[in-house]
Amino acid sequence: MKKKVIALLIASIGAVPALVAYPMMQDSAKQDMKDAGHDTKQATKKAGKGIAKGTKKGAKATVKGTKKGVHKAADATQDGADKVKEKTQ
């Protein structure tokens, strides 16, 4: 009987630090989740800004390339028209 009481006493004494540490572990886990959420938010913002920058750069390149192509086609059309005009004269 004494051994059971001693064992129960030892077990209860061992449980006290765990009961005290449990709320602190919860706060730590809660803060870790907040930190992870904040880090994810920042990474998403950074990625979004990079995508926006790349999109603007690509749009400008597309406009420039399109203008170049239109001018080249117009010049070719004009050259063709000039050749036809010379042949008909």
C-alpha cells in the first residue's frame, strides 16, 4: 500500500511541471502559427509585386514589338506598291 501511495505521489509531482508548461507551450505554438501566417503573407506580397513588375515589362515589350512589326509591314507594303506603280508606268 505504501508503495502505491509513493508511486502516486511521485507521478503527481512529475505531472506538475507538465501542467505548468502546457499553457506556455500553447502560447508558443500560437505565436509560431502567427509568425508562419505573417511570413506567408509577406512572401505572397513579394511574389505579387514581382509578377506585376514582370507583367508590366512584358506588356511594354509586346507593344514595342507590335509597333516594330506594324511599321515593318507598312514599309513592305509601301515598297510593293512602289514596285507595282513603276511597272504600270
